[in-house]
Amino acid sequence: MTAMLSSAFLSDVEPLPLRRKGLSLAPRPVSSRSATLHAYAASQLGAELIATYGAGRSTAGGWLMLSGLEIHLAQSVLSPDLIGWRRERLPRMARGTAGITLVPDWVCEVLSHPEERAHLLPLYAREGIRHVWLVDPEVRTLEVLQLDGARYALTALHSGLATVRAEPFHALELPLRLLWAE
């Protein structure tokens, strides 16, 4: 499915800071330390999830996992750090499109600024994204959130060097130390 964005539509989208050539809600880190921690955590988490769930590797059900892509939803153009769809909902990627218009089943944001949580969660809830992970590499936490009505409920808070299983990826034993460059 392809979304065509007209200038009238873009004027209705909430003002968003620019990132790369697209629109984004998540400004990039200012300090080089934050930037490297952010990139490292996002890359490692993506690698672990793709190794377990990508390309039909899991008996628990396949996922399409992407990073660096815009999602064009009903009221927002979003660019989460990591995005996932269950394969039964998105069996194949559309080719030659600027973004995907199907609401993802899961998104992950690696937090770079304290205000990101308050800004992103209401938008993700409004769009109906069921699962959200918030990773904070500075304080070494993984927050697992699930949509409950119009708001997110915290289902788990993991920290430190624990090895965890987190919704919706219970088949993956995730050593958090991998995200913290330990």
C-alpha cells in the first residue's frame, strides 16, 4: 500500500523536527557520547531481534523488522528507531514506496532526550501501536509498554545487566548488557 502525501496533508501533521531527509519526532542526540550509546543500543537490539524473528526464523511467528523507515499513519508521519510487524499482517514489503502505511505491531525508541517519552507515547497511542519499548542507554533501562485503551500501561521495567524476555518477543532471551556496550 502506498501513501501519497499532499501539501495539504503535510500542513495538518503536527510540527516535527527534521531528521535526515524525512520527518521525525525523535531529535538525534546532541553529545557524541549520547549519539554513540543511542546508535549502539538500537543496532544491537535490532540485530538480536532480526536474528531471532526475522525472515521466518522463529517458530513463534515471523516478524518484519526495520529501522530508519518512516511510517505514514492516519494522523502522523513517524520514524521510530526500530519498527516491527507480524508477518501475518505484513507478509511482504511494498517496493518503491517512501514509507509504510500499516500501523506496526511494535516500535522501539532509544531515548536521547528526557522529553521524548511525553511527546511520543500520546502519538503512538493515537495511532494504535499496541507494543512500545523505550530503551534508555544512559540509565540502562528497557521499559515494555502495552496499549490499554487510549494510554500505555507499563508491563515490565528491566534494568542493569539482567537477561530478560519481553512482550511481544518471548522467544528471545535478551541479555541487556548487549544494549549497554558492556
